[in-house]
Amino acid sequence: MASPQKSEQEKYVSDINIHHIDVLDGIRALAILIVVWFHMWQQCWLMPIADTPALSFLNISQIDLDWIPRTGYIMVTLMIFLSGFCLFLPYARHSIYGEVLPKTGIFYKKRVARILPSYLFCIIIMFVCNAVSGAYYGDTAFMMKDLFTHLTFTFNLSKEVTTYTLLNGVLWTVALEVQFYIIFPAIQYFFRKKPILTYIVMNIISFAFILYAQKLENNSFMLHQLPSYLGVYANGFVGAQIFVGLSKKIKRDNYIGLISTITSLGCIYVYYIMMKELCLAEKVNNWQLHNRYYLSVLFMIFVLSTSFSLGFYRKIFSNRIMRFLSTISFNLYIWHQVITIALKEHRIPYYEGDIAPNESGDKIWMWKYFLLCVAASLAMAVFTTYLIEKPCSRLIMKIRSSHSSERESHTTGK
């Protein structure tokens, strides 16, 4: 007979799924798509601005979405927040529902299976292409440093490599994540035992680092360091704890759904106001550092309210398209900038002369280039997800599981 605790858990999980939060698929996908849009916008300068004479009776003469790609890099903060949220979710379920704690070995195994295949595939492809083409210009020392720091997930700690790497600049976020994975088991332990103290310590470290970075004349290098994101991770932990706690106390109904939907839309509006402010900021790096914590709080409220919103609104973030985009999102993130830059360097679509068509305002070329970048990036993401990442991940999990089974057999004498 099922225990009372388990019955209670099943009751709530049937109403609010605490193991798979459906809207996170769409939120993650949208965050990465906006980052992708930002990098493509940097290369094509295609402005998402449209005149709307048909809406003149509403006093709307133009729809200007340029602020979305122009500030798209801010979505990295949302990606980091989601990482902290999802990493701590099983531990929040343990503290509130009494679920079994994940084993540290299993935690690392899953991280290796998720990250390593796609990451190493990219590093190998990029290194071989650059080495063969002579892109390193005979600088063997830098070439080896570039490779070594990427293989050890430390390249974001080197200003030289971060600035001049030929192995895909967007990978700094992967390096930062892996650095956090290494210390996560210890941090989650302290957070569970002393949540308020641990939260304060994480934010003290983060704020102290940010205050130091803001005083530097050139602080772009400091933007990509783990200490500046500790507050974001901490709010991810808090968000997971609040979500699981609320799931035990409330059930979905129209009243809660309506309030949550309005709150979620309100968060989008506040984000819009902040991004318009960022567009006008004189020191963009300082703005990011100063507002990183506040943005993570906004993202926490957005994720929580969207999770408890009305069904039709959740469908925007939870549907087959969003689930598919979420599945390929890691590889889309890895490859989109490489492909975008490569197409432009090789004049694809072709153009004559020394001036790129985006500089001369050739919108036909700009649209062709943008759509080609999107198609090529999606194709590469699908290829690497289903032919590299997933098969290799299954193999890693299977091999390690086989070793564990062998050890258990020897121990039990079977």
C-alpha cells in the first residue's frame, strides 16, 4: 500500500507537474532564439521595423521591434537563471516532498552526457578547420593555448583567448556553466542546510565582484566570469524552491491562472522598459553588471507566474514546436554564430565589390542572408542533436551504467 506521503505527492503532481515544467521548454527556446537573432542582426543589420499606415486610426504609425535583437545578449542571463532553477529543482523536491536526493555521481554523469558530445564535436571541427586553413598564422603557442583552455573549460579565464579565440566565441557560457557544475554539489548542500546564509554569501561575492568590475575602464572581460553570475544562480535556486513549495499549497484554477497570466505579461512589459533603457545606456557593460541581479529577479517572477498561468497562455510556451526547438537549442546556440560569420566571409549569398550589401542597404540580400543563416543553423542544430549529441549521450550513460552493474555483481557475488 502506498505511503501517505507518496499519495499526497501524487495528488499534487497530477495537478502541477513538479518534474517537468512544460513552459520551461518554450522559455528556454525563446531565450536562445533571441540570442541567435542578436548575433545574426549584428551581421546583417536587418532592422525589424515596419510602417503600419493601416493602424493610423490607433495612432500607431510604426511597429519597432529593433530593441529585441539589439539587446538579445541579455537573454544569456535568463539562460543562466534557468540553469540554476533546473539544477536545484530535484533538491527542492527533496526538501518539500521528501524525494530521494540525486547522487553526486549521477549528477556529473548527466552533465557530461549532456554537454560533452556537442561541445567536443564543435571544438574538433573548429580546430581542424582553422589549423588546416592556416588561420593561426603559424602562432603555435596561441593555437595550443586556445585548444587547451577550451578542452579544460577555462578559456573564459584568459583575456587573450577570450578576445582572439578561433574556436567559437559563444562557448564561454558553456565554460562558465561547467565551472559552476564543479562547485554545485557543495553549494546545493549548503543552500539546503542554510538557505538564507548561503543566498547572502553568494550575492555578497557577486556584488563585490560586480562593484570591482564596474570601476574598470574596460570591463568586457569581467562580464563573462562566474562570480558575477552567482546571484543569478542563487535566484534560480530560490525560484525552484518557491515553485515546488507553491505546487504543494495551491491548485490550478481560473483565478490563480488569471493573476499569474497578468503578472507574466507585466514582467514582459517591465523587461521591455529595461531594454529600451539599455539601448540608450552610455556604458552598456556597466548597465549589464548593475542590473544582472534585478533581471534575474524579474526572470524568476516571469518563470513562476508563467508556470501557474492560464492554459491558453501556457500553450504559447508549451507546444510541439517549442519542445522541438528546446531539444535542439543547445546545438543551435553552439553553431549559429559560426555559421553566420562563415556565410558572410564566403559571400553567401554572393555579392560583388568590397562593400557588403548590408552596409549599402540592400534589403533583398539582407533577407536572403538572414533566412539562409536561420536555415543553415537549424539544419546544423538538428544534425548535431540527433546524430551526435543524443547517440553519444546514450552511449555515455550506457557504458557507465554497465560498469556500475559489473561492480554490483562482483559485490553481491552474482
